[in-house]
Amino acid sequence: MEFPLNVFFQKLPTLLLLVTTMSLAKQNFSTSSEEAINQQINTELQASQVYLSMAAWAQHTTVALPGLEKYFRESAEEEREHAQHLIDYQNMRGGRVILRALQAPETEWKSAKNAVESALQLEKDVNKSLLNLHKLADGNDDPQLTDFIEGKYLEEQVQAIKKLADMVTQLNRVGEGLGVYIWDQHMYREGTGAGSRVIGNN
């Protein structure tokens, strides 16, 4: 029985759609890993939004902490870069990037110490999410994904957590008022350290 040409041409758009939506690059890349990477992209973008809000707060005339503003602004950019690395990796492995809506971040913090403590918790949350992604990749027997996470994220997260923990300790030491002003001026002059969080700048 011959296949009618008119039926073939009717089915052609559907066949072409299947061809264009199935990546030839996909190998040993589970659906659960693909979904988890999309979730991590969202987590990194959400962190970037929070840091951007913190930077705006620190820049406000009622706060006026340029050193802290610089640190939060650089951190916001780095989190955005983290998300872009994940987007690039998802596409390289043949996955499909699906972005989700972000939650509106907080806009006010009680003090410099409160803002830094919030940033510390944020980095711990991001780190936990990355560890969960690593565990999932390991369970899926995907050494390429585990290597990617280890090489680009895990050590940097530990460094970021250490940096923020040190900042909280310093703010506890200097107290409020003039001490915070002097601490922030030192942060601004000496460099925040946020720019060195990306190991090897890759």
C-alpha cells in the first residue's frame, strides 16, 4: 500500500517540529537533571535580584554605604553570570531552558549587619541548591554534570560564605554608627572582594 503524498505533506509540519525540538546533542542527560538545572538558573537569577535590591538600599541617601553597595552590586552581576553559565550548559547538553517568574525581593534592611546576614543566608541557600543538583547528577550517573558543578560553583560558594561570615564578624566588632562608616570606607577603598569570587574568572 502506497503512502499518499497528500497525507505526507499534511503530516510534514508535525514531522519537522519533532526534528527541530529533539536535540542531537543530548546524551546521558536525564529529564530530572534538565529540570533541576532550570530550577538552579531560577535560583541564581533570584539571588541576583536580591543582591541588586540590597545594592539599591545601600546606595540610598538614608543609608549611604558605598563599600557595601559596591559589594552587593558586584555580587548581583556574578549571580547573573552564574545563571548564564547554566543556560549555556543546558543548551550544550541538549536541554531546554525554561525561565520562571521571579519573586519581588525585600527592599529594606534594618542595618548593614542585617543586610550582610541576609546575604550570608542567601549564599547558604544557593549552596544547598547546588549540592542538591550535584547529588542528583551523581545519582543519575552523569559525571559531566557533576564535574561542571564542582569546577564552576562549589568552591566559589564556600569562599563567598566565608567572606560574608567574616563581614558579619567585623560588623559585630565595630558596632553601629562611626564604626560602620569606617568599616564601609575601608571596604570601598581596599576592594570588596566580590569580584574575585569567580575562580579563574571563567
